[in-house]
Amino acid sequence: MTKLARALCALLGTVALVAFGTAANAQSGKTEVLWLGQAAFKITTPKGKVIVIDPFLVKNPKTPEKYKDLKALGHVDLILVTHGHFDHTADLPALAKLTGAKVALNADMGTTYDTLGLVDGKQMIRFNKSGPIHPLGPGITVTMVHAEHSSEVVYVDPETKKRSVHPGGEPAGYIIKLENGFTIYHAGDTGVFGDMKFIGDYYKPDLALLPIGGHFTMDPVHAAYATRTLLKPKHAVPMHYGTFPPLKGTPEEYKKALGKTATKVHAMQPGDTLTF
């Protein structure tokens, strides 16, 4: 074998090892969940896809100062929106324009956003409950599920400053199944409803992101009942509390009401990241 042939074989072997190592790393990658306050999360999947849920950052009193600059989120592949209220959508138009990310939301709210010119219709994925989609390729499945709440879109005309209210469709939660099978349930704003048992039995979420603030959503006791009796996730993160005065529920109250359970509760602070 000539020196050139040996060198070529060595090079090919190195390339193969690097390729194998990269594939192995991708398969053993971790899921990162960053809480940004209220119901806003940034999820980085094992293969590096980035999903942002309910972007309310700039005027969110609990969002760390760093993330009040939307550029700090970096690359975003997909934005999911649970419903039309401002504390879930305030930064949606700006973030969609900044990142060019796909925006998935209930079909009626999508029509409203398109009609008002808030988000480019070509950027949106309008869908509805129990219709699984694969917005980032076949490895990630997103399914919209029921939420017990309300939804509307309040629009302020930038020129006239006139305020108008438009259809927001139905509120929703999301089941997000990632490349490695890890499954996240973002409940959106919701009260307890019986089909949470279906969500627990059918989707078997590894992680549930649950509102506990009360007044507009479940309080800690209701959220604990849903966790313990209906959903039974491996992990739970309380959200949507402490941002505004009516949202009085606390993680401590949630843990106390939950009692002894197999679910591990992670009481995060805005800006914290969990890795699974």
C-alpha cells in the first residue's frame, strides 16, 4: 500500500469516527427547559431544535433582564401559542419577525393574526386539537389538546391607537414529543378538566408544565389534584404564578397539597434551566 493510500485510509477512518461520534452525541443529547416567567418557556431538543412557548418577555415583570432583549433567545425554530391573551402573546409578532420561526397556533387565532397583519400567514401553522403535526420534521410531534380557559386577541391600531377585540379561537395546551421520546405537556392556562386523565393515560408526559396561580387558572390545590390523580407525570414545573397580584398560588402550597407522590416537583425561578 502506498503512503498516499495509507493516508487516505487513515483520513477516511477519522471521518467515519467523527461521523459516528456526532451521531452518537445527537442520540444521547439532552433536553433543556428554560423558564422565562409566566407561561413562557424555551425548549432545546436533544438534536438542537429550539421551541419557544407563549412569548411574553419584554413587559413580563418576572422575566430576567437579559431576556427582555428578544435577541438573547438566539435561534428559534418554532413558536407555540396556547391562546390569545397578552401575557402569552405580547412578543409573538416581534419574535416571529426577528427569528423567522414557524408559528403554530389554533386555526381561528391564526386567521385573526393574519387578518390584522401581526404575523405573516405563510409563517403560521394553523391547526386544531388532536391533529398531530410535525413542524420540525418527523422526529418531533406536536399535538394540541384541550384547555379550560378563554381566548381573545386585543389589538391596538398603531396609528389611531384605537383598541379592538377579535376572535382568539379556543385555548389549548400542547403535547410535545421530542426526538428521543421525552414528552412534555404544556397545559397553557387551564382549570382542571376530566380529560386530563386521557392526557395522562394516552400521552404519558414525562414533564408537565402546570399553572398554579389561581384566579384565572388552577390554584395550587387544583393543580395538585390534577397532578396526583389525573396526569401522573414523572416531573412537574409550576408556572403562571406571582407575576400579577391575583396570581397568589405558590410552589410551596402546590407541594403541600400534592403530598407524597412519585412526581418530582421542580420549583424553578425565571431564568433557570432544567436538563433531562
